[in-house]
Amino acid sequence: MKGSTLVEICRGMTKNAPNGLKAEILAGIIGKEYPALMSELSQQPGHKLGAEVMLRLMKASDGRAPIHFMAQELGGV
């Protein structure tokens, strides 16, 4: 995880969800259009990944990588 950004971690979690769901399915579960979600995860101009979307992605994918990354960055475990 070293050298990664939080958005990159979220993108990886979405593309390779721990529960095996495809990114297109995750987008539907969280109420986002797939192209819009991928634009947010790719940091396209005018698109930003919000904290609420990140939380919904973590719940839908069973992924915890973003929270582990944040804890590590803040000196936690």
C-alpha cells in the first residue's frame, strides 16, 4: 500500500472486490452508473470520490483496504 493514494486503493478494491463482485455490479448496488463511478475512481477532471461513496463501496465489496490504509497513514493499526 505504500506510495498509493486512498483513491487508488478504492479503485483496486472496486476492480478486485474481496467478495468477487464485478465493478459493474458494485456500481449498481451503490446506486451509481458504472461510467460515473469509474470516472470518480480514475480522478477524471470534474469527478471526485466522496467519503459516502467510499463507505458504500466498502460495504458492497466487503473491502476494508481503504480503512486499513487510513489507519496506517495515521499511525494506527
